[in-house]
Amino acid sequence: MATKILMVCLGNICRSPLAEGILQSKVDIDDVFVDSAGTGGYHIGSKPDSRSIAVGLKYNIDITHQRCRQFSVQDFKDFDLIYVMDHSNYNNVMALAQNEEEKAKVKLILDEVDTGLNEVPDPYHDDDGFENVFHLIDTACNSIAEKLNAN
């Protein structure tokens, strides 16, 4: 049975689509299923932000097929791990958790690595921030993939 991982940010157009694409590129997709969602429903059905698409393509990761969706309570049942990008996302997801088992699935993605940061900054209002965000998420996904591939 595949391990199922969900990446979560606010709108599911900048950070979590990159995290989905980056992690997918590092694992065997027969063993690990990766998806992404946003805590807000602002962009449901839309493609990821063009700047996320561009930085992904720069590193040979194509996220153009992804479509934004909103996080739901069902995601606690459908996924084994839920990685959030920042404390606001964490609080929003935890508010929907119905028990300790569900709460235990939720983690800040940067807790997987020692970057000196504990949040992936939202690059939406900072064109230059997408490159930095890519590298932060890539570093975290390297650690996540190592753990998954060791199992």
C-alpha cells in the first residue's frame, strides 16, 4: 500500500504545488502518492501560479497539470502525512482535526530539516521569493524522500 502525503499552503498555487512536484520527483510514485491542497478556497480548479510553474520548470519539475483544491476533513482519512508550509496553515489544518490520530499526521515541512527557519515564506507578493521557496522545499523533500525510500 502506497504512503500518501499531502502538501498544504494557503491557496494551493505557490508553495504546496511545488512541494507536491518536488517530492514526486524524488520518490517511486508506485510507493508514494503525493497531492497538495490549500486551506483557503480562493483558487479552486486553477493551475499553480505561473511563477511556481516557471521555477519548477527551471529545475525540470513540471507542475502545469496540477489543479488547486481546498483541504477538507476527508484528507485526514485519505493521507498518512500532512505537511504544512507555515504556522497559519498548521493552525487552520489542526482546527479541523477531530482526534489525536489526525493531529499527529500534521507537521511543518521545515521541521524535517535544519534550515534555521520553521516556515516556508509565502512568495505570492514577492517575485524574487520563488527561487528561495523552491530551495527550502527541495531541501525538506530530500529529507522526507530519504525516510520514505528507506522503508
